[in-house]
Amino acid sequence: MVSDRKRIVSVIGNALIEEGDDRYVLAKRLGAALIENGYRVASGGLSGVMEAVSKGARLSPAHCDGDVIGILPCWDPDAANRYVDIPIATGMDLARNVIVANTDAVIAIGGGSGTLSEISHAWALGRLIIAYRVEGVSGMFADTRIDKRVRYPEIQDDRVYGVDNENDVLEALVMMDRYNWRHESIITMEKQGRH
């Protein structure tokens, strides 16, 4: 089923990088490109890649209030970076990663164990996953399958799609409608043959 709502794309990656880092620059450019192409941006709402994508999105001339969502691990909405429009304070700590991973698509830029957790959740949830070919977890999983699970029998080349820039991302996002089932339970997945 295709919805008329504005699609939400999560961007995940390194929390501990500074503004001059190449991954920060990539994330900032990606944030602007996503907003300019009609998407909303979600992230973990904190620093590093999360701040960069939020900043790029917020500073885009196409930005509308509510386009930048931060799904925070803590209870305090004021912990969000200053570019987040809608801070969602979950109080779930690391468990909030499953929420970040359950948007319409997930894009990884670098990252470590937290990013790995979000990619794993996104894979299990059947989401479209895009990974930049840069240092970190995204570079390790770009152009690969996470496991032998058959998520979509009709998608023979199902994988984490590797990209180098925001234009590659926009091309890959065209596949979003193919990645359209929503996880109900592990038992339902087995019955549907998605195991």
C-alpha cells in the first residue's frame, strides 16, 4: 500500500565526530538533499552524524517545521541537538535504536556498534538500507547482505545498498516502495516465509 504521507528517512552513524570530518560533511549534504526531495529526516537526535544531517535538513530552503525528528535515548527533549524540530524523548537508552530503524528507509554514514545495532534492526524489520562506503560500520556492510534471510522473495539482489554521495542515495531511495511490508512478529514472519 502506497501512502500519501511524507516519507521519513533515518540517518545513522558516528556520534563522536566533529564538523570538519568528511562523514559530517556527507551527512550535512545528505540532510539538505533529503529535504529538498520531499523527505523528512529522523536520527538519534544527538551529535556527530545526527547533528550534521539535522543541520543540513534544517538549513535547507525547502525545510518545513516538523521535517527534522530526533528519537532520543533519554527522557529529556532538551538533549536534542539544536537543529531538531521534533524531539521524541523515549527514555529507552539503547533500545530506542529499534525505533530509529523502523522508518521508511535507513541510511548509514560510518558508525560503530550503535549503528551496527540499527542496521541489524532495520534488516530484521524489512527496511531499505543504504550505506555510505566510508570508514566505519557503513563501509563494512555496503553492498552486502546481513544474513541469508529471505526478506523479499521478489527482490533477488536484496542487500545493504552501497553509495558514495547524496545523489546515489536519492537514486537508491526510488526502491523504497519495494521495501513495503511491516514487521508484525517473528511468528508472522515465519508464516510469510520471511526468515
